[in-house]
Amino acid sequence: MTVRTAALRTAIAAYPAHYRRDRGAELADVFADTTAGAGRLATAREALDLAAYGLRLRTRLTATTLGGRLLATAAPLLAGALLGVGPVPGLADPRTHTIRVAARAGLTPPWTDTPGHLAVLGLTVVPALLAAAAALGAWRAARVLACAVALLGALRIALAATDTQDSWLLLYAATVLMPYLAGGVLLLAAPPDLLDEPRRHSRPLLVGLGAAAGFAAVRVQGGYDTRYLMDGWWPLLLLLAPLLPAVLCAARGRIDAAAAGLALLPLTAAFSLFSLWQQAGGVLGLLPWAVAVALALTAAARLLAGRQPSPAAVGPLG
């Protein structure tokens, strides 16, 4: 089996079975035409693009589904929110101390600390670059930066898992980094062809609104640290405030309002989950609620992703 044949079979396997039956031969012909005479790198890139669209069909996050339109509309708001949730110089933000330590350490020994320092500095700089790329409509660069944000968030969580055996500290690190991990993944999941729709004048405004909303969400939480515990129903309300409008408005075809809720959800979830975990008495106490919410969100996501939006209802913001 040649490398090209293996790449094609792997890419086509990402498509739903009915799509492979109906259009598998056509996909193979197009792949053969686009990779004729190409090197291994170009072939791999084409295979990745082919597989990526197959995954979009499986998850129903294409340009013709409501879920895909929702993610594309929320993209500039998400990019801005990731900037707004970051540390602001001059305010009492405990994260600035971590950034200062990482900047001073640089590439000096011990080398085992270097990945963590680079991840801290990366999550300080990359969200600003991502917001700028989204404001300018440079979505190819924005998608690369969104991938970097998600990977840096995952790296910091992995480093926290190796550095501590304390589940409390590990969950704290995970909730702190959730906006970057979830926000980066949601940006990557947005259909690229919808991101390129002309919104030249509204893009900077939407990114700015997302940044302001991210900053406001952090202030409403009461601090810049997810260890700031909220008692009673407050963390649950903060979690549901963007979630319910996002689902209900999307179900009614009001994509603009749903996109605003979706952009805020990774932030409010990060602030709420740690307090909910504390009040529930640990993971086991929170697990039944988490499973119920996950099932409800999965059902809602499948329903929304499979719907065909009407053109009048899904116009982009601005």
C-alpha cells in the first residue's frame, strides 16, 4: 500500500458511512487529482483537510447546519473573550506574579521548569495575537493561534497533573485554564468558509465586545482566581446565565444572541465549576449533576447541529 493510498483511506474513514457509500469514489478521484505529482507534505495536508471535513460531517458542524453557523458567528466574540479574560496590568490579579516569575526565569535552569514558563508566557501573548487576527479577518492565522491557545492550555493542565497529586489543586488548574482550552477548540470547530464571509466593519467591534464581556465576567465572579469560592446558588446561576440563552435562542434561530451566550460560557463555567465542586463535596458528589448536564448538552448540540438554518434567521452579527 502506497503512502497516498493509506492517507486516502485514513481520511475517508472520518466520513459517515452513508457519505462514504454515496460519494467515496468521488472523494478518491478529487484526492487523486489534487495530489498528483505532489510531495508527501502536500499529500498529508490534503489528507488532513479531507479528514477534517469528514469530522465536520460527523459532528454536523458544517456551513449548512445551525451549529456551524452558531460557531462561526461566535468566533470573533470568542477571540475577544479570550483576550478579556487575561490578566490586566495594574489590577490586583494574582496571575501577574506567575507571569513575572516566568518572564524573569526565561530559559535558565532548571530546564524542567522551562515548558511551564513558556506556556504561561504563551497564554499571555497568543490570545492578544488571536484577537488582533480575528479583528483583521485573518482567519487562517486566527485558527493557527486558536490551536496554539488550546495546546498551551492542555500543556499547562498536563504539567499540573505531573507536578501534584492533590486533586484539589489539579481541578483548580483545570478550571483556570478551561477558557483557553474550550475557547480554542470552539474557534477551531467553526466552519472556515463561514469565517471568511465579509464582515469588515463589524469584526473589530465584535472582538472588542467579546473582550469587554470577558473582562466583565471576570469582575462579576469577584476575582481573578477560581479559588474565590461562591456560596449557594450563585455559581450555578453564573453557569446557566449564558448557557440557557445560548440553547434557547439557537433553537429559535436567533443566532446573534446565542453566539453571545456561547462566547461567555467557557468563562463562566471556569468560575463556577470549582465552587460547585467544593459545595458538592468533591468529584463524586458533583458527578451525577455533571453527567446530567453533559447528556442534556449533547442532546441539544445534536439537535442544533442537525437543523438547517433559514437564511433570514442566521445572518451574522453586524
